[in-house]
Amino acid sequence: MKPFLMGSEIEYAVSGRTPHGPLSAREVHTLLEDALRSERACLTDAGAMHAIYLENGARFYLDYGDHPEYATPECMTPVQVTAHDKASEQLLHLARQKVLLSHPQHQITLVKNNLSPTFPDDVTWGNHESYTCWIDQHRAAQALMAHMVSRTVYCGAGCLSGFEGSCAFELSQRARHVYHATGCDTTSDRALFGTRLRKSSDRSDHGWTRAHLITKDSQRSPLGIYLTFGTTGLLFLLLNEGYTLGKGLELQDPVQALRAVSCDPWLRRELLLTDGRRLTALQLQECYLAECERALPGSDLPDWCWEVVKHWKETLAQLSRDPLRLASRLDPYYKLFVFDHELGRANVSWCELRDAIQWLQRLRQDVSGPVLGALLQDDATGLNLEEETSLCAIRHNLGSHAERTLDRLRLAMRLQHYDLHYHEIGGIYDQMLAAGHLQRVVTTPQLIEEATREAPPGGRAALRAECIRLFQDEGWLCEWRYLYHRDKNDFVDLRDPFGHQFHPVHWPTLLQEHPNDHDLLEISLQLGRY
Amino acid sequence: MELERTAPRTAAPGGSGPDLSDEGRDTLRAEELLAAADRILDSLKPINAQTYLEQNQQRGGE
């Protein structure tokens, strides 16, 4: 078996306020980072400002766009990825509690979500996956493209949507932000299968690359995280071992197919294949599942692969029967279940809700907050003349059914709040879980707590974690590939992601012995500022 | 635990869902889940929802 690792990077939307005004996301990040430093052993990042490595081998940093991001340590199983993804929630919750203890008048909100609640077409946060890939990435993309589209049935977080083509609900928050089948851009021209190889650590002379996929949603449900990494990881493992996958499952237009699946929460839409056949997302998933089931017997694939197949099969069977049967286990179907019920109570249809969401989007673009507030409350008190004029114009445009339309807008607004609050750390998901309405699957509180302190055993992350605990506060800096002591010039070489041991060496000596090593030269530049 | 669906579905997004009338047995668990959602939504004023959404508006990531 070729060595194999996977991991996740989770972007968090944060906001903060004090009695004197709002805090910037950067200020919130700094508060959280300082709190984490006091709660866990950690080392400063050698390569970036506002970044630390934690004693569980993970990295917490301020990413481009000024938001906190958490990268899990390198994991070997999907259960480990899931536990470490959930550990990020717990660590940030802990950090926020710590901040609020010392700043009781602060308000800090942490949201694990992928879309701006008010401008979803313009603003998105990512949740990136990494997998060790031992074959050409374009070949992997071809084999996995139909999987990348059809896995949307469990790798999304779900959201209310005014997106054209949707009927007020989408399975995936990220689907609308994907424009290409393959590509290397992660910030604008995003692709279903990312082929970015940016850093020297993304590839090796030994033949592996790091496949970096960016279409998964940030999920609160552990089953969704587990299935995403479990199925995709298993398929990469098989490709790495020389299996052929996805043959005959080529989609005519993968990007359009992704959007179609996202806008079809009842999972019935048929997707056109290049051979003229039409299959649903569930049927495509069943094809990949069957390929895995054929490969497993007699193979030396790790035990977690069998577990994944079991959960995968059960999930597809439930989804085929009725997606809402997974309402207590997967984010999108929980939301769908609740929203469908609330629409029933209000006697509003999904299409009417979509119209209301589109109305709200237009209003947010065209009018100020106070005018929108006055419209919702039916109270113009406090508006200036210009705002009052604007309010009158909107009311006029609502026509003869103004009150009914306003009621729908109010309902849409409350449901949007519910949708976002579900993703807030300490929000609706956590409240529902604590009340026993949602299921704990795959992980346990104990596993998650352990993941806040321990790296997955037996790999590079465990070595990094051990070093962080040993070396903290003694002049050491950390990076994924090494640790470095800025005064003693000691260097711990962790460049082999599959390594099992470390030996501190003298950095100048190492450079002299390998003057043409690209990795070391890149690290040398990085360390130049020290 | 398996959640059974209880509520009659409205005109659903992307067409109607499967008809479970013959097997859609009510369960206490589903009722409790929906009752909890009702309580959250019923306690929420639209203007407060708008304030919450505006306060959590950010520039986005990546």
C-alpha cells in the first residue's frame, strides 16, 4: 500500500462587538489566538504572521481575507479527520469563552458556514480537503469527476436560496461558486476538481502530490464530514493502487450537473452522461460504491475502508427511500425537514419562499438597513425624509397584496436567521444536539476532546505534536515541514509527510550538505527574516 | 435512531417528495424536533433576524 494522508482546512466567519463599536475580524482572530495560546501548548508559525501550531498538530491562522482558519493535522482515517474537524469547533468555542471571561462586555460570534447570509452570490468561505495522490491529477480528476458532482447529496450543508434554478433550497452552499470542471484557482474561478500544486510541499520527487479539493461545504454534522472524506479518501486509495474508476460515468457538463444536484433536494434529477444515458446523483454514487465493493475483498486496504462502505451503503439506501430520514444525521436534510414544516405552518409554498428571498436580496442591495427595518416592523419612526420616501416607494411596489408579501418577507428573514444560526458555534446545531434531537454519529465527545489535545498517532503530525509539547516557549518556531530554533539554529526535519522519527540537526550544516535542495532553499528564504 | 417524517409537505422544491402516507408513522422524536424548531422561530422577531444577519456579514474567505 502506498502511504496515504488526508486533512481538512476550515474557514470561520467571525464578528465581534464591544460597547464602543465593532471589532474587525483580525482583532477577533488575535483575541482567539491569544486565548488558545493560554489553553494549549503551541508554537509560533515560522512562515506566517498571526499563526500558531497547536499541540494536536493542527494550525490556526489568519487567512487571506482576514478570517480565522483551522487546518487539521495530517490524518490517516476519515474518523480522525472528522474528530479533528469537530475539535476545531470545540477549540474555538473554548477560546471564545476564555476571551469573554476577560472581556465580559465583548460579543463574539463564530460561524462555520460557507455563504454570506445577505450576499450569498458574492461572498463565500471555504472548507478544503487534501488527499495524497499517487497518480497524475488530471487522470484522477477524470476518474472522480462524477463522484465530485454526485457526492453533493451528503457533502453539502444545505441553505435557503434565491438562486435561479433553485426552489428556495440548495443542498450545497458552494455549488454556485464553482465555474469549471478542473482548475487551480481557489479564490474566484473555482473548479470541481482542484489541480493546484502551489508549493514545493504539494509534490514530491517520490511521485505523490497533494490533491486539494475545494467544493465541500463546512458541515456541523459529523456524518457528513466522515462520508465526504471516507468515500473520497477510499476512491483516492484505490486510484493510488492502480484501480480504474468512474469508467463510463463521464458527465456531459459536470458544472451544470453539480448545480442541478444542488438544486434538487429530493434527489430525483437525472444527469446527462457523455454516452447519452441519464443517471441520478444517487445512481452515480451507487456505481462508485459498487466499484469499491468489488475491490475490497482480497485487498490489503485498511479496515476503515470497510467501515466507510458500510456507512456509505446505508446512507444511500436511506436517501433513496426518503432524504428526510437523514434529518437527524445530515445538515441539509435537517434544514429541509424544519423549513418544510415551517412553510406548512405558515401556509407558504417553497416557490413563494424563493420569491421572498429574491425580494430580500434586492432590498438589501437597494435600500438602507433602517428602511428595511421600518418595512419589516411597519414603523417609520426615526426615518429621515429620504428614507421615508424610499419606504413609500417600496410599499407602493408591493401592490395590492402588500400585507401578504410582507408576511412572506418576515418569514424568509426569520428562516434565514435560523439557517445561519444553525452554523454558529453554540447555535442551533449545538442546542439540538444537546437536547437529543440530532444524532452523534462516527465521533464521540471523548474522541473530539482527545483531538483537541492529541495528533493522530503514528505519523508526522504526531512528531510535530510531540515537538510542540517538548519545545514550547523556548525559541522554537514551527511549520508543517520542520521546527527551527532561531537562537541555536537547530532544525527538526519533518519534510517527509510519512516519516516516523525526527532528529534535530544543525541548520547551517544541513544547508551546506545539500546546497541544491529546493525544499531547503525555500525554507531558508522563509527563515531569512529571523 | 431513525427519524420518521411527520409533517405534510408543502409544494416542495424541485417537485414533490416521495409519498410516505403508508409508512410515514409519527414518532415522538420527530415531533419534539419540530416543536423545538417552532419555539426558536416563534421567539424570533424579523427585525432581530435582520440585525443578526447584518452583524454577521463579512467579506468572505479563501
